[in-house]
Amino acid sequence: MRRLPTMDSFYRFYKGRQVTRCVMATVALMALVAASYSPPPRSVNPVQRRGELRVVTLEGPTTYTKGTRGTEGLEFRLAQEFARQQGLDLYVYPVASPALMRAELAAGRADIAAGQLTADYSWSRVGDAAAVYDRVAQLVVYHRGEEQPNIEDLASLHLLVTAGSPQEEMLRRLKIRLLPTLCWTAVSPFGLDPLQDIQNGAGDYAVVDANEYAYGQHLYPDVVPAFSLPETRPVQWIVRHTDPDLYAAVNRFFETSRQSGLLGALLTPPPQDRRVLAYEDTRQFHEDLAARLPQYRAWFEEASLETGVDWRLLAAIGYQESKWDPEAQSPNGASGVMMLTSNTADSLGVEDRADAHESILAGARYFQEVREKMPAHIPEPDRTWLAIAAYNVGYGHLEDARRLAQMRGKNPDSWQDVREQLPLLADETWYERLKHGFARGAEPAQFVDRIQRFLKLLEWQSATVRQAQPALSHPDATWVARPAA
């Protein structure tokens, strides 16, 4: 049998240039191919190619809401900043449940799921869990007036928890590791909020996120926290499997934002969300919401159509003015639902200030007139807050406060900066230097604060969640253009 040449012998032949032309041609061809080879071009990141980041979320005060001043919510703020840093347009849309969020990722309609999520096996099938950006305390809550339990009582409490939620998974772990007698009732995620069950007396105790409670306490004033569970809940984004570049960018964003302090600022609720109404005020509001608002809501909506001012903002102003009482009167002679003075009522053609319909329509027109006086360059929501202050104290006094802000090195177009100056309108040191003189400036500051809180309650109370729809056509979506180059 003929033996095949070894590699050593081939090398000796080649080195001695004793190879055939055929072999030489083959070697040359191989060298040419090797020299000219380059790896196939890497496919362009689909998000970068599209130029748009698509984020699916859940509707709620801790995630994403569309209020009278535009889109708000923690997840929206985070997504907006991430898209800005990446130079991308942003498209954010809500769906009704985490299961529908997973469906959006699986279908490729969404790039990121962001809804105060905690990754588990159900998410691992459709996406990759990004770095944890927050840890949220878990509260056991109970009804005000009942005996307050403590953590030593946990195993004997019958708890309500949302079925399939991270809170239910946390209770399972506690039962396995520490408390074999621990029990709970899992309520439908499409039913009442556990906080509402406690408020209504349908349950004794519930487990909720501390973030959710921070907002829910205004909707459910009789629900109070008892203690925190031993574990906190990690919160993270889920990035669809097919985009490793996006996953890496998300992790870099949270790491650099944490180091710079930006993440802490983004996680902090805006000032109007941190102000808390007194318990009695919140309880009274909810009673009036049920008993009085239904009589007047259609007229607030009519006034909204006429003026373009959101009906909930008009209703919040009316509630602060009169508690939606058409017979209300103030010491300075104002009266009616919108507390119109006789001069204002005459200028607006109001014949009977006690007529709720007339008062609401006229009050809306007056507010719109005041807002239209504000300089057009002032951005929202500052323009609205400044206009509400002017509605209360008068446009001239508000302009004095804006001048004070400028004199003191503050921004006269910022509601927060102007708010700080308003009490000085009652200080002789300052009001003598101003065009319109003395005013009780603390009152409009408090007036706006309370309207902001009533408005939030109305927005959360009237929020509705729609079923998932394909991206680019969702009615509750928000689209934000990328920053100009």
C-alpha cells in the first residue's frame, strides 16, 4: 500500500521548492483567500437602525400616567433619560398586566419592559433581566383604628396579596424558610387593589410595595402601615433576548447614573407628589367625590370642551374653592362653586353665581383668560401652576412675585422659585418695593399645593387601563423626539 506523505515531508518539499505547479497554485489561491477575508459585517442594532426605543409599561402613579400636564411617572422619567443619552426617539405605551408586557416583548413590538418589575422565570423566557436599579420595602398594612400588629405576629395574620405578584413569591419564600404556618389569600390582579380591599373592610391585612403605599395612602386614607417584611423587592428592566447591545447599554446607564447621582434624582418623586394632605382632608375629599362630583362632572367636562382646560384641573380648582358647593361663600364676597367675585361674575356675564352650571363655565373661562396672560415662553407645567396662583391672588401680585424671584437670582418662570417668593408679598421690607403692594402671598402658595394634590387624586381615581394594542397605534402611548443634534 502506498503511504501518504506526512506534513513533515510536505514541508521539506515545499521548503526545497520541489512542489508541483498544481500544489503551488493551490497554496497561492489559499493565501489570496486568507488575505482578502474579512468577517461578515455585524448586523446593525435594531433599535439604532430604527432610531426609536419602544418601552412597554403598566399604568399607575409609580410607573406611567398621562395627566393634565402630560406624561409622568418614574418609569417614564427613566426611559426618557435613557433614550436621551442614547440619542433615540422614545415610544412608551401601557398595557393591562405583566403577562401582556411579556407578550409585547415576545412579539418584538417592545424593546424593554419597564413597570416596577422583579425578574422571575416567566420573564426569562422572553427577555434578559437588567441590573437592579432600586430595592423597594414591602409593607404589611391594616385598617386605621384596628390594633396594630408587629412582625412577630406575621405567621398568624391572614394576608391579602395580588396573585402572581412579587409579593406573593416573597411570602412563599418566607413560608419555606422561616414560617411554615404563614398563609395568605391571592386576589385577582384584575380585581380590586389590595389597598382598596383593606379600605373597604374586605380584608384585615395586605402586603404592598412601599412605593405603591406612598401614593395609595391618598386614595385610601384609612389604610396605614404596620411593619416592613424582612426582604426588599429588587426592581429592574427586562430587555428582549435578541438585543445584547441594548442590554449592555441599559446596564451602563444604570451604573453611570447611580455613580453620578442622577439615578437618585430620577427616583425622587416631584414636589407635588411628595406633599401630603391631612387625613381629614383626604377622607372628606373621598366622601365628596362620591356624593357631589357626579352632579357636576358633566359641566366640568363641558367647560373643558369650551376652554381646552382639562376637566380634572377645573374640578380640582372648584373643590379647593368651594368643596363643589354652589351655596359656598367666602368672607371677601366670593361665592359659588368657582368662588367668583361679583366683579368677575359681571365681567363674564354671570347672572346667578349660585347656579353651578354658570359658575363652572365662567370660572373655566376666567382661568383660561388668566393662563393666556402668562408669557408664552413659560413651559408646562409651570405655566399652569403660575396661572392658578394668579387666579387666586391676582395677576398683578403674581407678576410682583416673579419680579422678586428675578431680583433674588431665581428663575421667574419656575413655579417652585416663584412659590418661595410669594410669602414675601406680606413682608413690608419687600412689598413696598413692588408695583402692586401688599398681598397675603402664602395663600396662593397653599392654594396651588392643595389643587395639585386634589388633581392627582382625580387623575389616579379616573385612570383607566386598556388592553394591549400593537406598538405605534396605542391610544395611551407617549412619543418623545430625540434631542436635537
